[in-house]
Amino acid sequence: MPGLTEKVREAGVIGAGGAGFPTDVKIAGKVKTLIINGAECELLLTVDSCLLLNEQIKLLQGLNALVDHLTPENSYLCIKAKNRSQINQWSSLLAKSAVEVFPLDDFYPAGDEHVLVYEVTGQVIPSGGIPLEVSTVVVNVETLLNIGMAAEGYPVTTKYATIAGAVKNPGTYHFPVGSGYRDLIQLAGGTTLSESDLVFIDGGPMMGRIISNLNDTSTKATKGLLALPKSSNFIKKLNYPWPVILKQSRNNCEVCRMCTDLCPRYLMGHPLEPHKIMVSNIFARKSRPQLLKEAHLCVECGVCQNFSCPVDLAPMTVIQHMKELLHEENKTYVKGSGQSRVRIMRGWRKLPYQRLLQRLDLVKYAINEDLFYRVDDNRISTVNHLLQPPFGAKGKAVVKEGDVVKKGDLVIDRPEGKLGSKTHAAISGTVVVLTEHNLVIRRV
């Protein structure tokens, strides 16, 4: 009988919190600590809260299956302390289990794996490393739900994401994987402003990806779809061309080191100092190669760009540009070993969630965690499954144009011996398009 790892692999479960890493690889071995991440890291998103309130049976199935599989010494469900009702409910649900509810402070980015592991265990993951290096597995709440479904033999065919911002009916929605962005906006009643005045983001405002075309598709890793005004200052910075950013950095950077002093990874003791990368990238790129390689440690959380800089520069974009250059030159960061020393000021430099929300002028778009909508599959007539998963190697279609498929049928297989994920039909219908990049199913 297949074990949980194989069931999760066959079901196509990946990290649903944004990164999309194949979950079967994460849970392949035994660990000392299991952390369920319900921190709701990004601004405006309420997926974790909605699932903790509305999908408790499925989450408990996943939690029991995962604990039995990993046999950890310690297991924690992390929830923001401000969500008192969730903490009370889950403390009662888990009263007779070995899983402990762990209240988290309300700061950004509390849901970052490195930050979360330190908050819960006091251990620091080596710079450039992953939680497994300190015998810990971190699993997002929605991923946990999909693990529970996989344990029962059900593949991943549906997705939860918060659709918010300038839309008529903001909330967290449950819909078929591969639904188009435009269809999702319509599920939320359409926009309250002209599309030409908006920027659409897959994910959250701090770490999300700007969508260039609303006809593109969501994926298993989509956790949010935001419609935000182009006039927002942080949106403008995301759209600045590189020559403008370079010129502004050369002329205006004060080397005040605020971008470094508030950097979550620097505060964890990692050798990432954005202010030095700013200066070196502009003036002395060739002379400090190891310093520049440390750009790889940046997780692009956006704190430096959207909060820290007193002269409104774009350090994160500078670091992204540096990463691209390093990739072209095939230069990588040599991973650290052992525990880093956490900076003594870290406890006083956690960025309050509400303060960040105010800084970005997003308070008006914050929504209640109770706004949860299940979507009738029939409202989505077409899904677009990408052969390239969010993380890993491109898959191979196992169907052809004209084939009739049922919801849950395997349509894209994972390449043998490589990281990736299987994809299953999110709706029943006919394969109407098959290219080297995507596979479209239309309901009959």
C-alpha cells in the first residue's frame, strides 16, 4: 500500500503558499519538529484564516496523516495571537493531540520559513539553507489540507485564494486550479475602477508578481489576486525601468543602512547587507564578488523597498537585478554552516503588520477573514494547465487535443527523477488546446 509520500506525489501536492515546492520531497524523511504555518504572512490575504475557520475537518485529516508519517518530537500550529477565536477553537480541537497551538506576534514577515522556525524553535537555519537542515518541516495551511485530501486518494484540483483590492466582492474564493485571472476577477464581481487604472498582482503586495495579461492563468501556488491602483507609490516603483532605478540610486542613496537594519534576514544573523549591495552594485561591482553573491540570500520580502528607505529608493529591485547578473555569470552563494548569531536588536525591529499596511495605504482594502466563497465549478468553463510548474522541471502531457477528460484525471505527468509536480484536470471537459507550454480544458 502506498505511503503518504507517494500519495502526495501522485496527487500533485505542492507548496500552496506561493513558492510551489513539491511537498513529497519535503516530507520524505523523519524530522524532530513539524510546523504548520498559519501566519498569513502577506498583507490583505486571508486564506489561512478562512481555512482554519471553515475547513477544520479536512485540516485535521491532513494533520493526523502528517504527524503519523513524520513522527516528530514536537508539532506546532502557528496562528497570529491577534486571531484569538482561531486560537481558542484550535486549542480545543487539538487538546487531546500532541500538536500545540503556537501564538505569533503580528509582524511582517512572520510567515517566512527562516523567521518562523526561529520564532518557534529558537534555531537559526544556516544562511542559504532550508528548514530540513535543522530537522524541521514547515507546511502551509492549504498545503496541509491538500495532504489530507491526498491521503484519501484525491488529487489537487481546486485552489483557495484571496481576491481583493478594487473589486466589488472581495474575499477568499475556492475555485478550480487553472482558472484564468479575468474569470477570477469576475467571480469577485468585477473591478470598482477602470482596468486601465489598475495593476493586478498574483500574490500579495509585498512579494507578489505583477500580471501583464489578465488572460493568463492562476496556478496551484496562487494565494492571492489583487487589483490595486497604479497611482500607489509602491506600485510605481515596481514599474520603474532599470536605468531610472540605477540613476536614482547613484544620486540619492545616503548609505544610511536602514535597508539593512530592518532586513529580516540580516536580523536573523545572515550575511545579507542590502546597503552594501546597493553601493557595490553601483560603484564597485567587480571588486567585491563575495559580497554581491550574498544577494542570493535575499527573499525579496520588500521591507527595504516599501518601508525602510528614507529617500524612497528601490533596494529590492537593485538586488533582483544583481541576482540576474549573477545567474548569467553562473555565480552562486556558498551556503553557510552552523547557526548564525541573531542580531541583538531583532526584537525591537520586527515590522508591525498594521504599520506596514498604513505605509502602503492599503488599510481600505483590508477584508474580514469571514468573507469566504465556494465557487460552483460550472461558473468556470475553461481551465488552463501550464506544463511548467511553479517550481521544478516542465511536465509532459499524457493526453492529446480532442480527448475527453474527467475532473481528477492525470493530464500532465511529472518528469521521472526530477523535481516537479503532476497536474490533474480541474474540470471535466475536452482538451481543446495542447502546446509545449499549456493544456486547455473546456467544459462540454
